[in-house]
Amino acid sequence: VQLQASGGGLVQAGGSLRLSCAASGRTFSSSTVGWFRQAPGKERDFVAAIRWNVGSTYYTDSVKGRFTISTDNAKNTIYLQLNSLKPEDTAVYYCSARWGVYRDYGVESQALYDYWGQGTQVTVSS
């Protein structure tokens, strides 16, 4: 399984971007997909997650109301819509996935995920 993240770019504060995460080799059915981000000199942090089959979504507090995670079954793709972007949103964004039922980690934990994409850079200028 390979995950491919795309859609990053340079945008002014207040602007929008849509990130995509596509999977090859497997459908996202029965998966939990998470987005994380890592700013320069900082640890990689949880941003959002979705449980594909039930549609439950999760967000870190700093992005609630601005970011939206969604699925496209036909395209086997996860989207992360980034609105009202702020300079502090600047980071490399990674998508990640885990298939099946789990009870060992929460969706906000990197340890939950077995597969990771290569990351896409989001830069927000002030």
C-alpha cells in the first residue's frame, strides 16, 4: 500500500487549499485516515482524522471550524480542506492510514497508523 499526498502550496493568510491523499494497492474501506503536520523545528502533530466506514471525524482544536476532512469513495481519496489559513498552519502535511478495528491507540496518536504518505508542503504567508 502506498499513500500519495498532494495539493500543498503557497497561499496568503486567509486563503484556502485542498489536500488530497490517494491510496494505491488498497481501497480506504474499513480504514482510519489521519492527517498530521510538522512545522520546521517542531514535532509532527495531529491535525484531523476520519473513520472511513462510519464517517466520524476528529480535529485538533486549533483547526476546528477551518479545516474539513472528507472522503471520495469513487476516487478512493481523502481530502483535507484548509480554509482561513494562518501563518502558523505552515508545515509539511502527511496523511496516514490504518485498516481494521483497533483499540490500542487513539486517532490522534501517530502510533496508530501503519502507512504514511510522503508529505506535502503548505506555506502560508502573512
